[in-house]
Amino acid sequence: MENTVVGAFGHPSLVARRASLRRNKKSSRLPAGAAASYRLNSPSRRIKAVDTNSQDLNVHLEARAESAADTINPALKGSVWPSPSDETPFWKKEFPTWDVSVEVPADVEKDSDLMHIIHVTAEMAPIAKVGGLGDVVTGLARACLSRGHTVDVVLPFYECIEKRQITDLTLITTYNSFHDGDWIPTNAYRGEVSGIPVIFVEPSNQFFKGKYVYGGSYNELEAYIFFSRACLEWMQVTGVQPDIIHVHEWQTSALPLLYWDMYHQLSLKRPRITLTIHNMEHYGECRQEQLSKCGLDGAIYATTDKAVDDRTIGHNPERLSLLKGGIVYDNAVLTVSPTYLKETLCSGWLSSTLIRNRDKYFGILNGIDTAIWNPATDIYLPVKFNAQKLEGKKFCKNYVQKGLGLPVESAGIVEGKDVVNGTQRKVPLVVCITRLVAQKGLHLITHAIKNVEELGGQMVVLGKAPDDRVEREFKDLADLYNEGPAIRILLMYSEELSHMLYAAADMVLVPSLYEPCGLAQMIGMRYGAVPTVRRTGGLADTVFDIDDHSNSHMANGFVFDGIDEGSLNGALDRAFSLYKNRQEIFWLRDLIYNCCCRTR
């Protein structure tokens, strides 16, 4: 199956590619032996519901022997619906191994000027993924490989990485890299992750030890400064001379300083350096003496035209910003959407630095990796589907509803039929998958929970909060709502469940206060979920309002501008109204189709 990158990662040369999805072992994606008694192949079943107009009225409906699941996929006959009472949650069942490898599509022309590109990054999906950075690095590496380029990803060998996700892991180099007056013995391993070559850098000290990618007991800033030098040291020791070294975020922004002021004076002559800023919220603030631990003189960079943190000028002591240093020292600086570029030039303390470097600053829209995010091949889905055949999406919704204990019916409605007059009324499912941080519009998410329930819909929130106070607030909301019939708040991260939720969703909510690009709205559209978003950053570049008649041919969602609850209410009201009043005519036939096709 041929897939293309959404927005082609903003680059005209990064377009179509083909991915081979190979299952290494068979496993049922529906829970076997679960306690639930609701079986898909029951010849008949009687469902009891209460009509809200008559509290004591018991309504019995005869279900047809031919269930919806049987018509979608005959192989599902005899399977069991998931249930909240299952010993193992449905998203933790055993799934087939997903081995995504790149193939050369016959109808995609290779770039004429082929390069060796090395990505130096703190994250990579799926083995070291915290946010969208990991997804983008993996997708971009795959896209460049498909165009014929040589690509490597260099990643810290975090202790938490599951080695079973790495193919052909081999120790390739043992060398020393400098830190704080000592040369630290360091190993470099080569392996393959999702068809992408990866170099893993493993120092012998405490760096990158811990249960998680971030938040270890070591000094994180010093660890990433060490990693930046260790990557260059490895290239020098092995004689590797890539054309492009592509660094990402503040974590690897010390690398261009080290390259131009140290390693370019030694043996590394060929590479040019590109920095992508995925989110300007974090600046890599450090003291001069911390930067000096990598062998540079930190005091040299404490000037406005280099790396001093402008916010600390005149303070004692003044600080440095690794991200600012990266902007100054890189050959090219990218950010992840055209609108976010405009926003960063107009606000924030780094705007003056970006303006001074405007000639090398570009806004290129992110994309999603459609080899991984593909509802037609997704191993985590109980039933596959695509834009032409949406029946599987309906089943995925019911599957998730059953598994989370959400009723397939609403009050007075059973299996989508209005109990009183028999008309079709389906309950929209809204999904919000996000890190629970201020940037994501926490007050709007909490308001949406209440509003969706009042509108007669269902909502699932999936995410974790790094701030304990925010986590407690959402834990209180979960305690309040999770036993009810409409809302589920799941304070965790699950790659498997996120795939299922996107497939189940009628709408995906992204109410960010600011959003450099955002992937949730693109993934949602890929899986036929209509986005409701706030107009900012990459959300403004990817979602176009259904009521904007000047852009009707691009219509694919609902957009609001304000950061107040009233603005969000207006967008949700319009979405619910369209869903309920014109569902079969427009929502399923046109709007979802438009969403799916735009992300092919």
C-alpha cells in the first residue's frame, strides 16, 4: 500500500513512499476468554434499557442474528467484546509484532542529489517517545530513506529502552568522550528500529540511567551536553562525515557550538548543521560552568550575539541558552509550521534573535508517519478500515466503548435507536489525547468534559501530567466522572490505546493555547475523526472550518479563536449539531472522507 507523508514534512522532495507491514506472530486482537457475556456471534440477544420519559418502562429489543461485526469481518465470529472487568485491559493484550520496513516505491523518483543525513535527537518513536518530537524524527527519517538518502538516527541509549524493539543490535565502537575534566569510556551500538538505522550512545557514567526517558537522578542538562559532544567524537573517531547533521530541540543545541568552535577545526569538515525547533517553550538554560564541562569556554558565549539568555542580562549570574546558541550557530533553523514561525517572530524573548537570523529561519509543516498511523494496517485495531470502507471505524468505536464501560446507547436510546420513535440517534465520541500541561489548554479540556456530557456526548481523555498538582486535579475529575456513563479520564500514556481511541473517535479535541504544529489533529483526521481545534500555530495550517465559505473546498473541522470557554462551546455546539442533524448525509460521507483523504 502506498502512503504519503502529510504535508510531505513540508519539503517537496519528501513525498510518497511505500511501507511493508509484516506480522511476525499471530495474536487475537480481541480478548479471549474475557468475563463479559456479550458475544458477537450470539444468535439473538435481548437488551434492556430505561426510557427517560417513563422511569419504570423496560424496553426489550430483539437484536438480529447477523451482528455488525460479522458483516465487517467474518474472522471475528466467536470473539468476545472487551469489558472493564477483564483482568487485563483490552489495550494491554498481546499484539502482533509490527515490523515496519522501508521499500522502494516504483513510482517515486529518487532525489538526484543524495545525501547522508544524521539526526541527533533525545527522542525517537516508538522506543524513546515522550511527545511529538519522537514521532516526527521517526517519520522524517523514514521519508528521507524512501527518497534514496542515507539516514542514521543517533540517540542516547536510555536504560529504559526495551531492547526487544531493536533489530540486530551490535556494539560497533568503544571510545572516550570528554566531560568535566575526564574522558568517559563510551560505547556506540548500531541497530534498526522500525526499518531505520540507529546509533545508540552509551556512556559508562550515570547519564541516561533511570526508568524513564526524562527525569533521571542525573543532571539532565549536563547529560545532553555530554551527548552532543559524544556524537561528534564518534564521527571523528570513526571517520563518518555526513552531509547534514540535523539536531532537534535544546537537548542537542550545544552540538553546533561544539562543531564550529572545536570539531570543524579538527577533522570534521563536510557536515552542515540544521536545527529544528519543535517547541520554543524550553530554552536549555545553563550556567557558563556547565557548558564549560564539555571542553568549551562557557564565558565566550555569554554575549548577546551568541548564547546569553537575554532575560538574565544584568543579573548575577547571567545564564546561557543552548537553544539560542543553536539558532546562532546553525546553518539553517527550522520550525514546524508556517504560522508558528510568524508567531515566534512576533513574541517571546527569542524573537529578536530569530529576526536577526531571519534569512536562515524557515517554517515547514510537520507530517505524520503514515506507515505507522494507518487504519488500514494498524495492528492495534480490532477491525481495519479506510476512507472508502468506514464500517470498521463504527466497530472500533463500539469496541472501545465496551472496553471502557461506556454505553453504546445513551439515555432513552438503545444501540443507536431512539426508544420512543425509532429514529436513528448516535452518540458522538470525543477524544483528547495529550500531555496535560498548560500549553494544551487545561481549563478548556476540563470545561469540555462538562460540556460534552451536557450535550449528550461521550469523551475520553488520555494523558499524563508531569506536574503533581495538575495530576491531582485530573485525578479528582476522574474520581468524579469515571463511574458515570459519559466520561473516561485515563491518566497514563499508552501507544496501543491511543491508536484505538483515534480509530474510535468521532471528534478529536485539540484546544491548545499555542501549538507549534500538533500531530493529534492530523492523526485524528487520518483515522476519520473530525478535529475541533483552536486557531494557533500548526492547527491553523491544517484544520479549516466547515463554516468558512471562502475555503469550503478545504473544510475538515471546527475552529475557534478565543481562549475562553464560550469560544470552545461555540465550536462544540456546531460540531454536535452537524453530527446529529446531518450525520449520514454529510458527516460520514463527506467530512470524514475529506479528513481521511487529506492525510493519505
